[in-house]
Amino acid sequence: MSERQARPASNAEAVDPLRVWFRFIRLSRRVTAAVAAELRDIGLSIPQFDVISTLSEREGLTQQELAARLYVTKGNVSGLIDRLVDAGLVERRPIPGDRRSHALHLTPAGAAVAERGIAAQAAYVARTLGRLDEAELETFEQLVVKWRELARTDASS
């Protein structure tokens, strides 16, 4: 074992933001893969689940509104919706006075799948992130919110 591996990191050593970034990206990929596997077991991809879970929170969105909420293009959402309609999980309903747009709603089967997907994610979170104590979780949330605000500021610069 090398000397670097044998000794613990000193508090005096500076934390490298790039190293933290790489750890965060790898963690994100690991978490995404784990959740994707659980969603696959109920017959959904992550993008399909994103649509269904969003509609479970707010039905009646148009494809354009849904795309904006998911930070994707309307074209990306269109194909997803087509597949979810074909699977009997989502339905398009006419919007009175608007012949070009449709309101998106979950079917009863779609609502049931959304519930299962949300339960699978809640279980994964409980097994992982939920094992942090309250103070750690509060600190983590504060850091994530702060990073999000920094990212938003950077994007608008």
C-alpha cells in the first residue's frame, strides 16, 4: 500500500472542486443506472417515467408545457408521448378552443404504473440517501440548492 493510500486525508489538504465534480458525476451515473434497472422491472425507461411522474403531479399539460418542465425539446416529448399512448398509459384530450394542442392525462393504467415507479424510487432513496442522518441530509440539501443557484446564475451570464 502506498503512503498516500495508507494515511487519511488531512483536514489541512485543500479539497479539489474538480475531484468533487468527478465524484458527483460518477455518483449520478451509478444512481441513474440503479433507478433505471428498477424502472425497467415495471416496464419503463427513465424518460418515460419522467413524463408519467410529471403528469401524476399535474395532469392536463400540453406537450410544450411538459417539454419545458422536463428541460427537453417538444420533439423529444412527442415520441415519448406517442409510445405511452400506444402502451395505454397516457391519453391526449382535446383542449376546447385550441385545435392544435392536446391536454395530456394519465389513464388508470398510467396512474398505477406511476405509483409503482414512485414507490420504487422512494424505496431506493430510503436505502441510500435516506440513511444519512438529519443533519447530514440538511447540509446536503443546502449544498445542492446553493450549487443549483450558482449553475442558474452561470447559465444566465
